[in-house]
Amino acid sequence: MRATEVKRRLAMVIALALLQPIVLAILLSTGCRRVDRGQEGAAPSVVKAEAGVEMVLIPGGSFEMGSVREYETDETPHEVVVDPFYLDKCEVTQEEYERVVGKNPSRKKVPNHPVDQIRFADAAAYCNARSRLEGLQPAYDPQTWVCDFEADGYRLPTEAEWECAARAGTKTAYSFGDDSSDLEAHAWYKRNSTGAPRPVAEKEPNPWGLHDMYGNVWEWCNDFYQEDYYSQSPAENPRGPETAENRVVRGGCWDSKPDMCRSSYRNYEDPGYTDACFGKDIHGFVGFRCARRKR
């Protein structure tokens, strides 16, 4: 190699080395920042609440809620936006419920199973009690159970928040795809539950690290149920109609068929009844998980 060529290459190396700090300064000055992991499709961050319950920071954003199934008239797809929020990583267990409330209404008492036979008011009262234990402002009026979404305490997720979390950035019937045969690895449902709820967090989580979004127990949402609500709901942070006879439950349960475990499947329950002898079908097996706004 000629001496002139060696000098030319050496000059290029020196120039690149000198430019690196300049390039870095330009990137910083133009607002270069780390992309939120949730937006990349990886699991969002997990935080541990003061009482020890793990919660996942759901990044929120825009997504298509519902499905295009012609026979599911209450699932008419529509674009919605939800703000970031925290959601319990797992369904509230019997042990956790009893720690906060002091009793366990579940039919079969097993500490690491999700609490069941929960009325809407029971779930809301737990949210308030857990908020007080952590010095947060309770979200529910104990007389009417109307939710104050500006409070920093715990509450039940809205139906839109629940579906956003269940989908975990996906557009398929389930967070793992459209093939229901893969549900076995992700949920306790009719084919594998052996006829009862099972321990939480034993099945694979969804892409955002949430366990049992499908199956095990139905989960209360804060919303009242209305079949045609999607056709008139606001696009930003929809919270359901102001009042109705029933409240929304989501996710299916241990006795559900695969179709009832889809991310978009809507169902409802009378908030006052949880026993299978009185509630609709087997929806007496209702539990919940808590949400909290990102402060």
C-alpha cells in the first residue's frame, strides 16, 4: 500500500472519531429518547405496589376494539384510545383478598386461586380498602359505587382498558394468534380446568406479562353493559353508559369454551348476584383484577 493511501485512510479514521461526539450532541438536542418497550411489542415494565402486588404499566394508545364477526352484534369494531394505566399482573387471589378485606367468599378455599363469587360492590370495596392501606385516595363512593377516575387509588379497569391489556398490541382473536388450539398453554378453560378455578400465574402470560387474561374466572370491568354501546361510545377513554341493569365481565372462566375467551368477547353479569344458582349461566364464578391511573 502506498504511503499516500495510508495517510488518507488514517485521516478518515481520525475524522470519524472526532465526529462521534458531535453526532451524539445533535441527537440529544433533537430530542432523541429511548422508545417505550411497550410500543416495541416487548413486555412493559412491572412495578410492585406498596402492599406487594405486582402491576404492569400498560402503555395505552390507539387500538381497534371489537371484532368483525357478523353474529356478534355487540362487538362492532371501532378505534379507541386509552391513556397509560397500571393493571394487576394476576387476578386477585383469595389470599390477597382476605389480607385486605378480612374474609374470603370463594366457594372452594384455596389461597393461590383467584377469589370468586365476588359481587361488583365487593370488588369495588376491595379497591377502596387496598387504596387506604397504601395511603391513596379511594376511587369509589361507598354508597353508590360511582368511580372517580381522577382519584389515584385502585379501581376496576374500564372495558376498553381491559381489552387493550388483553390484546397486548395484537389484532388477532387471542394475544397469541387466531388458533384456539393454542389456548391450552395460556388459559384454564373448559377443556383443561378439571371443573374448577386453578392457581393463578401457572399458564403462559400474554406479550405484556399479564397472566390469566383468558379463563380461570370472569373479571369485572367498571362499565355498565350496553349491547350497542360501541356505536355511540367516545373514541377517547370510553367508560360505558352512565347506568344499566348489568355490568361488564370479560375474559371467560374455567368453564368457558374457547370462543368466550377471545380478547373481544363481551359478556355481562348482574352486579348483585354471584352464585351460580342465581347468576346468568356459570357467571357466578367472577373475580377481578385492579387498575390504577398512571400518576
